[in-house]
Amino acid sequence: MQDHQEFFEEFLGKKADFFKALPPSGSSRSNYIGRSEDRDFIITYNENNRENEAFFYFTELFQSLDLNTPKIFKIDSERNVYIQEFLGNKTLSEIISKEGLSERVKDLVKKSLKKLFELQTSTLGKVDFSKSFEYESYDDLPITHDLYYFKNFFVDILEIEYHKSSLLKEFRAISEKIQKLSPKTLMIRDFQSRNILVNEKDEVFFIDYQSAMEGPAAYDVISFLYQAKANFPNNFKEEMLDYYLSFWMDESDKSILKESFNWMKLMRFLQVLGAYGFRGLIQRKAHFLASIEQGIENISELNQTWQEIAVEFPELYFLILRLNTQDVKLKIENLIIK
């Protein structure tokens, strides 16, 4: 296999001025920053070619529509190393961690939501979802996977008691409801502040969209505004939901989007707790461990404020209540310090 720096220098036609590995993220990809004169590039290695092909397809589509995503300059012959445009050295997540909910952060959140809406609407009818990485649409397969992700890697790891057949029947009912939600657009799937780059002009750019599929428009909005690490205050989240809705001109679209928000919160909150269990409690990754408490708080608040869960899904309702017991908190603490 060709050395990654050699591949970059072959693209440049000369020696690189600088080449350095970037810290590992939540994925299995390896990223490097390379520099020639005053220009930086991102060099990525990923041995999962199916994931790469999805990223290449969506990048080409987004570039053809002049969307805020990176250009790809060169792909190696094995299609597992590629050179991308450098779009900024800060993620929105890093800026939020440093500044909190500053006026700049509020503005960047608004820009991100506006760009998301533009991506969702400009790609309507133009996407070949057969090119998707894992799932073509957010149908029963990924929905059930997300629900079981929560059960298997969070609830079962913590040995929290529940009635199995009752919970699984409720999961089936949730899946049936989610599949009927609309409007459907391109759904980035992992749309959150750590996957948004910010340049020196405070322009925002989206990365890590290789898992995109067709799904409810509200999913990415909820994923972004309700991410545990950002921990935005409720009044700001509500204000930003209204801001996003303002882009939709059709009143019926606005109405059905509003109705879908709590369903998307339910799915996203459960899915991320599964991720925190797998990536945090099992793989011991600090970012995920640090988010567990806020993740539990998010789903617990929804459990108390949205009556649909208690009425339609009582087993899930009582299971979520148990997440806040002292017994579960001690189990989490013991697993974290193990």
C-alpha cells in the first residue's frame, strides 16, 4: 500500500511542507493534515470501501449543487485514500465548548440550520439512494437497529430490568409510526456540531455525511439542536426549531414537521444512549463517557413532558424512569472508573 504522505506528495508534484496525523475521532478513519506553501489539505485513509464510495457519491452530488461540503481532489487507485479540501481548523463543537451560547455561537447555529434546509430541499428528487452506505431509507431496518442499539448496549450492559416481549412489541409500534413521518428528505444521520467545520470567515461546512439516507426532515434538526455535549438551553432549542420551521413556506409542511419533533427526539435520544454505551462503557472513549449524564437527562425530560410515551409505550416509559435511579447511577460510575 502506498504511503499516505507519498500519495499526497504525488498529488502536489513535490515535497509537502508539512504532514501530520490528526487526533483520532469517533470513527475508524485516519485523517492527516498536509500543507504546501500556504494551502492546507485533509488526507483521509479508510479501509471501508463501501463507506468511501458513499462519501464520494454524496460529495460529487453536493458539489454539483454548490453546497457547503468539501471538494475531493484525488482518490488513490484502491479508493481507500483521498485528498479533501481543507475547510477550517475548528469544529462548531469546539467553538461551543469554548464560548458557550455566545452571540457568535447563536449565529453559527442559525447558519447551520439554514444550510441544512438548503441541502435538504436542493437535493429533493436528485439523490440515488441505492448509493447509500448502510441503509437507503430510515425504514424498519435502521429504526429497529437504533432501538436495539439502546437496549443491547445501554440497558442490557447496565442490567436494567424490563419485560422483554412488552418492550419489543413497543419497539415494533414505534417503528411503524416513525416510518409514516414526513416530509422526507435527505437525512445526514450524524448531523451534529462536531461534524460542522467553521472557517476564518465564520462560514459553516458539513462533513461526515457518508451515512446519509432518505428520512424524516426533522431527524437532523433534532440531532443537531439536542446533542448532549452542546447542552443548549431549552428556550434556545425551541427558538431554533421555530427558526428552522420558518424556512418552510407550506403551512401543512410546518404542521407535520412540528408533530414529528418529539418522535425524532425519542429516536435520537435512545440511539445516542446506545452509542454512549457501546463507544463509552465498552470502548472507553472519553467523549462518549462524558455525555452519558446529559443523554439520560434528555430522554428523561422527554419522558416526563411528552405523554405519548407513558400512554402508548408504558414498558419503555418505566424503563426510562429506571435510568435515573441511584442503582443505575452507581452502575454507570463503576463502569466508568473500572
